[in-house]
Amino acid sequence: MLVQDKSQHPHDRVALRGLPAAEARRLVERFEWHYTPKHGSWLDMAESELGVLATQCLARRIPDKPSLSREIDAWEENRNKHHAKADWQFTTADARVKLKGCTLSSNDSRH
């Protein structure tokens, strides 16, 4: 699986630029392509969920792709059955500590 951050660009021209054509084609056919939406918070959640998957399911040798698919399907079914969620708690106090020294003026165009 390949999660690509720039969804507006065709994957075979951006991620594989500079590779010989045959190698680029081989990789294009090998990967399962996924694109992030315009707002990056989805990518943060996906990275977190992939970390949980790696820890809970993939921290051992899996002999082949069919076994891998079965293991991931079983893990996903269990997570969904138990309504596993990301706990995104970021309090105002946490934000003040994290963002100390990072201020935006009302004239700043980055908001």
C-alpha cells in the first residue's frame, strides 16, 4: 500500500519520476495506491491506525500475501466490532505548552 500526499498529481509521474520506464511500470502495478484528502488530519489518523496495525497484527513474520490479507481482515473486523476509535484529546493547556512561542498576528495570512 502506498499513501500519496499529493492527490492532484498522477502517481506514475510524481512518485516514480526518474526511474527507468520498465521499473516504474512494475512498481505502479505492484502498489495499492491511496491518496490523502486536501485536509491533512486524515493522514495523521491513517498513520496512527497503521501504527496500531503494525503493533497488534504485523509484529511477526507472515509467510505470504494471502495470509497477510486474512490477518489484516481479522484484525480490522475485531477493531470494527469493538468500535475502536482514535482518542484525539488536545486540551487548551496542552495547546498552550505545545504552541508556546508560536503566535499569529491578526494580519498574518496563514490562518
